[in-house]
Amino acid sequence: MTRERLTLFDTTLRDGAQTTGVDFSLADKRQIAALLDELGLDYIEGGYPGANPLDTDFFAKRPPLKARFAAFGMTRRQGRSASNDPGVAALLDADCDCVTFVAKAWDYQVRVALRSTLEDNLDGIRQSVAAAVARGKEVLVDCEHFFDGYKDNRDYALLCANAAHEAGARWIVLCDTNGGSLPHEVERIVSEVARVIPGEKLGIHAHDDTGQAVAVSLAAVRGGARQIQGALNGLGERCGNANLTTIIGNLLLKSEFSDRFEIGVTRESLTHLTRASHALDELLNRAPNRHAPYVGASAFATKAGIHASAVLTDPRTYEHVPPESVGNQRRVLVSDQAGKSNIVAELERLGISLAKDDPRLTRLLEEVKEKEAQGYAYEGADASFFLLAKRLLGEVPHYFDIERYSVAVDRRFGALGSEDAGAEAIVKLRIDGRSTISAAEGNGPINALDVALRKDLGKYQSFIEDVKLVDYRVRVFQGGTDAVTRVLVECADAKGDIWSTVGVSPNVVDASFEALVDAIVYKLVRSGAV
């Protein structure tokens, strides 16, 4: 059976750049484009040449991609011809394979946002597409607000889509710009449009304002669309775009789609999906979403003891796909709800073997439950659980003693009203009977403590030179100003290993220091330091 081809169009570098808190550098764009290309996406939209210097520079020379490289911009402005519009000219001059024009497809938007006439909007679509086709560019037209427009004025929305089609656009992309359409609506509307414009020329661009952008995109495919647009990890303004990471998993691993369609991402490339997703977050200095479908750390995690036992007997009891198919891994979490199955599974994952009838296993389970009653959470701190087990087994060397530490936070006021806040930390350690004192400055108390702790570990220093703190999370619970604080610290090293530790105390600095110390000890144990 011959399968139909679906194309995937990534807009991480353009629409994803509108995410709150995300700012791409030119180097970021090049690195992310290579990451997307490695996955096997068909189109990569690089940005908006002419709108800002960074994007203009990016399109000065096409990056070496297998994917088609797309530039984004508006159709010609009201009152101008396409040949006399600087924005259109910037698109046509860009070193790219294709051009994406955004055009209003809702009569309300034409009147209110563009303050134009309905006919002038149609002329702008025709002229802009024709100009790009004449320059040898493949053309996509994003029919903005299409579904809202179709529901309000079906005839005009279709006129906009037809204008793009008749002028020579390769793809007419139907956009749920406000993200308010429901899957069943989108499937019906796309199927109706496909009676006028061939489905192999229709695309879908969905936003996630109702949390249904992935479902909307798949519904559009059922309706006849053959291109899906979205962004890796669902980046985008407001609630984001359709999450291509999730869409790729669904298209390749769910038979309703995998039996009917083929995409540019292969099963082999799919095993790199988790790595690609996390690499993007790392580059953007964002903590990966632990609960993201397919690629999140919790996507294949089991917490309850009865579930854990079933998963260990047959993973299909609680896993809809094998985690390794997307480059993820199974995790059986250790928590106050855990049974022996959880403990054994997590120990095995961490490389520790204990028989189910080993009395130390019962002691470890009791210790975990007692610790979690105090506020510890090992389900998100695998390194601290590893150390807890190893200490119970007497397998953690005594590396150093903390004699004392102190932190001072100050704010300095300079001339002309300038202010500068900082922190200073002192850590006194005893290693092999010798005391060392390290002092460090940081932009906050935890940063200062982290630097001071790792500044001089004597003979162990070489083992921790490549350790860096990559994430820091605080949770306050059990009361008010006297509340207990839980701190989770995530560290990484040059090999790409990542580990998490936990600290608990009424004092947030003390909890943080406990987690930092555990992070260092874990690295030493894993490195074989003695």
C-alpha cells in the first residue's frame, strides 16, 4: 500500500521567537536550524528578513540545510504595488528556497486591523504571490485567521485562499491564529475547502490557546490537509504553536497516521527526538517540561507501587509506546507511595543490585518514607536517592567534612543613584585532616555558595572541574514564615550527564547547601574518586 506524503513545516525560528522570554542570537538560529534539519523536517522558516537586522543577516546566506529554507513576511502594503514595497523586496532578495506571505482571510480583520478594503486585500495576495513566483521562489500563503473568517464570512475566506492558489502558491496554509477553533470544526472546514483547493496544497497552522493545537493539526490532516506547521516544543506567542515534537511522535507511532502517511522524519531519527527537544531547551536556558508527551522526564515515569509492579511485569500495562522509540527512558519513581517494586527498579536503573528479600531493601524503603515525611522528594532527585541507598550499603567514601559556611548578602549604592546587589560566601572544609577555607562572590547567595564549595576540594578538585549548576528550584510548604523549604538542584558535566539532588530545611540557604553538597558527592562517587 502506497502511503501519502505529509510535509512538516517548522516555524520555531520565526513564530517561536515570539515566545515570552525567548530571544535568539544569530548563532542560536544557525544551531537550531541544524538541529531541526537533522531530525528530517521538510521546511524550516528562518525569520522575517527586513524586519530586524538579525533576521536580515540570517538570510544573507542560506544555511547548509537539506530542508527547504523559508523566509516570512507580509503581502504588499495597502496603496503600494508589489514591485514598490520594501517588505516584499526583502523577501524576494533573501537567500532562501521559498517565501511565506501572511495574508488576512477574515473580512473583520481586513477592515479593523488593516483598515483596507476587501478587494485591495485580495489584490495584495495575488500581486505578492505572482511577484515571488516570477523570481523563482516557492510560495506559501498563511491565510491568517482563516477559521474565524470562514465561520463569519465563508465566501470571503475562500476568495482569499483561492486568490493565493490561482496566483501560483504551492501551499495555502489555513491558520487558526487565535487558537480558538475546535478539532471537529477544523476537520469539517478543511474538508470543505479541499473540495475547492486540492488537499495536497493545503496546510494547517494552529495555535494552542485552547490546549488543542496538536489535535487540531491532526484533525486538519483527516480533513485533507497535507502540510502541518508548528514549532519544536510548542514555542510561540501566548500559549504557543502546535507542538511538532508531539506531532512527530503521533504521526510515526500511531497506526491511524503511520499506516496512511509517511514523513521526512525516519524511525531512526525519532530515537533522537528527546535529545533534540532537550537540546533546544538547553540552548534557550529553559528547564525542559518534565510532563511533555513523549520526551518529558515524567512521560514514562510510574509512581504508585501497584503500577510499578505491573510495568516491571509488562511495560505495555502503562506505556502506550516504548520509551526508547523516542529516545526516552522508563522511570519507576521512588516516593512515599512506593513499594519494593519501585525501589528495586530505580536501584537497577542506577546500577545498584539488591534482591527483593534483602533486609536492607526494607530499611531503605522505610528510610525513603521517613525522609519524604520530612519534605524530601526523591522522584525528582535521582542522585540524592542514589546516595541514600549507597550510604545505607556503606558504599560512599568519606570525602570531606563541612566545618562551617556563611553567606552575606549586600546592596551597594554608588554615584548617580546606581545600585549593585551581590553576595559573598565562605566555606570551610576538612579534607584528610587539613582545613581549607574558600571564599567567593556571586550574584546571589546560592551562586556564591556554589562557587565557594567547588573552589578548592584539594585532591578531588580535578573530578569536579566540569560540573555546572543548570537548574535550581525552590518549593515552600507546611506553613508560613516558619515553613519547610525544599530545594532541587540540577547539575551537568562535560560528558552531558545530568543529575538532580534535594535538600530540605526551614532555611532556604541551608536546604540549598545540602543539595549542592550532595551534587558534588554524587559526582565524586560516579567518577570513582576515593
